[in-house]
Amino acid sequence: MAELLLILRIAGERVAFPASEVESVIELEEITPVPRTAAHVAGLTALRSRVLTVIDCRASLGLSPSADGNEAVVVPSDGHPYALRVDGVEDVVEATAPPSALALPLGSGWARVARGTVDVEGDLLLLVDPHALVSGPALMAAA
């Protein structure tokens, strides 16, 4: 059986996550900000009596944070649940071939999270590592 992919949009781009790494897709209700956290951490939210750390995918890519949007993909990473805030979720599809290596250079944020590209129904999409989004952008060393 071919790998299943979750197709979604981040920063206006259609991308794919391996569906095997996704626990669920949710609508975010209330996000409580947490002082002194990394810029890509939007805050905390609750889901069925569990606390989820909300990651702003745009900010994790080094872009301006999301102004709105309430869709998120729940991903367990290092034993903790995270809600990755995305622009939208489209569908789950079956991969038609294994991922391919990146053919073109990407901006630093996208290059950090990219695993390769996948052909989905004739469209070439970036296969994104959700755990790299959780980690966020690399911190700049203090000068």
C-alpha cells in the first residue's frame, strides 16, 4: 500500500505531511498566549482535556505569524502533542510514487522543513517534516 499524505496549505502554499505522523485535524478554539516562549509558539489550547502547544507554521518558517486561521494539525513529537496552525486542510490522498529529492533551492525556512517533493494527482508538492515545524527556526547565536 502506498503512503497516505495529508494535503494542506501553509503560507499560501499547498504542501503534504505524511498522514502517518498526524494524529488528527482540529479547529482551534481559544489560544492562550504564553509569555517568554519562542516566536513560533502561538500559545496553548485544550483538546479533550489535553493541553496542546500551538505552533504557528508561518512563524516557524521565519515568516510573519498568522493573523487568523483556526485549522490545525495535531502531531505528537517527542512525547508531547502539538497543534500546528495551518492556513487550511484539503484532503488525504495516496502517494503515487516515493518522495523525490528537491530539484530547486528553497528559502531557508522551507529548506529546513522539506523532506523532498511528492507527485500528488499531477501536482508536485513539498513533503514537509511536521517535527521540524515544531522545532522552529534555528536560534541566532548571540554576538
